[in-house]
Amino acid sequence: NADAAREASSRLQDEVTTSHRRHLEQRMELERLSRLATAADQRADECRHKFDQATAARARLGESLAASDGNLSSLETLLRKQAAEVAGCEQREADLGGVIRATWDELAELRSQLEACRERTRVLAELSEQHDGIPAGVRAVLSGELPSPAGLAGMLADAIVADAAIAPLVDLALGHLGGSLIIDDLTEAARWADDWLSGESDRCGPLSFIAATQHGAASHRPDLSGLPGVVGRLDQLVSYDSRREPIISRVLGAAWVVETLADAQRLLPDAGGDVCLLTRDGMLLSPKGILEIGGKSMAGLVARHSEQSSLEDRSNGLIAAVAKHQAELAAHEQERTRIRDSIRGLRTRLEHTQGELATSRAERQRLLRDQTSSTQAIEAADEARRTAEKESAALIEERDWQASNVEKAAAEEQRLTEEHTAARRTIEDFDRSRGSLLDEIHASSHELELARTRLEDARDDARRLKAARLAAHAACGEEHSRLRDVSRRSSLLDLECLRVRQTHAEAAIAAEFESITRRSLHRQREACVAQAREAAMGSRAAQESLTEQERQG
């Protein structure tokens, strides 16, 4: 029926609304899950990106750590090398300091020796200027107090040059002849003596001359060269001007230098003549049976000249040695200054290297900490990535399940919508049938109104019948007729109501206003029935009144 159809339609509408709302909720949940899944995918991508970045950072840190280790090793090697260089330079400085101190000591000794040489040279120069050790007459001639004889060639000792070892032996061999004056010819010496002295020779002291040339035949002199213990002939062991060879050979050619006194004693018997033997330690043994001991002294004229020459050579050598040592000291000082500068530079570089090494070690520690942090970050990123991937997989699975539910809900909503559409079509059919019924009901209502109007007219007529009998009989007939018509029409209305009820029941109109209309029609029918009853009662009352009037009349 219509009510069941409307109830079914309302129930379907509620189900459709509920299904639609559930569908919307499921779609919203699907969208929420999709957003969550997308966010989870993004988080997973971010985690994977962070994991890749952390892995790349750890790789870079590993490379940086390897480079830092290499740099640290290089710096440590460089530090050891620089420390060794500093130690080497310090050792060289210490060694050079020892060399400088030794050089200073040597230089002080050389300066002391040079000063002693200079002092000795000054003393010998003063002695030479004062002609110390020279006979007074010779001093007078040499100083110019007495005029020089013709052919004077200087003093014999001045003509001989000997080294320090031989010079005392030369003085020993010459004896007093060392202070003799060399003259070309003794005749000139005799003439000079006659001219200047003339018996007054004692006023100038002893004075001797020696001729530069030999007078008379030379005595036989044995040759001792090559014999054991023989050093050499004395004139061959000294230096002199070649022009003075005759005189030097004459005064020194008979003197031989031997090693020891035993050698002199062994050689003397075979020497013969005027040969004299001199030992290296200053002893003189002559065939005349003379032995002089302790004659080796530097006080002689030849020895003094030799010492002066030796002192000059030694002074020059000491001056050169002092200059050399000073140059060496200057070079050593420069070298020490350079080494100290090098040490300062090396220490500066060493401190710089130590700073770099400390910085490199700190950087290595930082890289190790960063590597540890990177490893922890990688582990955290990997854990976050796995968690995000699990969440993403769970959300994707839930989203797929929700999408399946949405599809099912959409299908259920589609089915309910189709059922609801079919129910609405049925209701629309009922509504079209109800429209026709309403038209008939309106027509019946109109007729009922007409009946009411007529009923009122009948009531008016009944009242008027009281005034007139005939009018009453006529009105009664009409009322009876009208009553029958009304009854007939009421019966028709009842039949129509029954038919409408049957149609309404068959249509199963479930709308509430149709039920209200039906109840209204029912009330109208009851009102019509009541009006019909009132009309019947009025008709009976009018008939009874008419009968009463007829009976009374």
C-alpha cells in the first residue's frame, strides 16, 4: 500500500542518506589515509634522502679522515724532520761554539806569541841598534865615530845567515871572529890604522879586520861527508852571498857538525889538521885538545841575526795565523749567526708545524666525532626510513582497504539509490492516482457544499411550512426527494469513500498529508452523514409537524 511504500521509501531514503553519509565519511577517511600515505611516502623519501645524505657525508668524512690521517702522518714526519734539523743545527751550533772557543783560545795564544815575538824583536832591535856584543872599535866604525876604511864590506856575522839550530854553532865556531869587519884588502886596513889611529888604538877598543880574499895556500881539510854521526860541514849548512864564499869557506870550512860528543871523539883522530867538531847540543872538540861545553847560546851575533830573521818570519806567520784565525772566527760567527737564524727559523717552522699538527689532531678528533655522529645519524635515518616505510606500507594497505570499502559503499549507495528511485517512481504513480482522487474528492466536497446549501434552504422551507401547510407538504415532498437524493448521494459518497479507501489501500500512499486528507475526508463524510441525519430529523420533524397540523386541521 501507499503507507508501506512511503515507509519503505522513507526507510530507503534514510538508508541512502546513511549510506551516502557513510560513503562520504569513507571517502573522507580515504582522502585522509591518502594524505597520510602521501605524507608517509614523503617522510620515507625524506628519510631515504637523509639516509643517502648521511651515507654520503660519512663517505666524505671517511675521505676527509683519510686525508687528515695522511696530513697528520706527513706533519708528524715533518715535525720529526724539523726537530732533527733543529737538533742538528743546535749540535752544529754547539760544535761551532766549541770550535769558536778553541779558535779564540788559539787566537789568544797566537796573539800572546805574537806579542812575545814583537817584544823579543824590539829587544833584539834595540840590541842591534846599540851594537850590543860588538867590540867597541867595530861599534865606532859602524856608528860613524871613526871613518870607514876603504873596501869595508860589513861585519862577518852579518854576512852569514843560519837557522836557529845552526846559528849558535856558527857563533861557537867563529868565536871572536864574528865581530870582525870584512875588508877587501888588509893593506887598506893597515893604511887606515896608520892614518887614524897612529898608536892610539886603545882609545876605541879592540878592532879586527878579516880579508875577503885568502892569502897563501889553504891547508888540507879532510872530507867527513857521509860518515856515521856526521851532519855536515858548517859552511854548507849556512846561507851567504856568493861573493863571500872564500871568506865563509875559510872561517867555517874546517868546522863539522856531528850528532853527539861520542861521534866527535870517534871522528877526531882521523880528522887531522885544523878541523873542529861541533855537536848539536853546543859542544866543540878541536885537535888542539880543547873541549868547550855549553857553548850553544842565542847571545851570539849570528844567532841574534838568525833569531831576528826567525822572529820576523814567525811574527809574519803569527800575523797571518792571527788574521786567518780572525777570519775563521768571523766566518764561524757568521756561520753561528746563520745557524742561529736557521734555528730560529726552524723553531718557528717547528712551532708552526706543531700548531698545524695540533690543529690537524683536533680536526681529526672532530672528524672522528662527526663520523660517529654521522654513523648514529645513518642508523637513526635508517631506522626512521624503515619505520616510515612500514607506516607508509600500513597506510597504503589501509588506504587500499578503505578504497575497497568506498567502492563497496558506492555500490551499496548506488543500489539503495536505485531502489529509492524505484520507490519514488511508485510513490509518484500513487501521487498521480491521489491527484485524480483529490479531484473527485473536491467534486464531492462541492456537491456536499451544495447539499449543505440545499439543506439550509430546506430548513428555511421547513420553517416556512409552519406558516403554510401547502408549502410544507410541497416542501416535505421536495425535502423527501432531496433527502433521497442526499441519501443517495451520501451512499454514493460512502461508496466513493470505500472505493477511495480501496484505491488508497492499493496505492499504499505513505505520505502523511494523504493520511491527513483521508482523515479530513472521513470527517467530512461523517459531517455529511450528520447533516443528512439532521436533515432526516428535520424532515421527520417537518413531517410530524405537518401531520400534527393535518390532524389538528
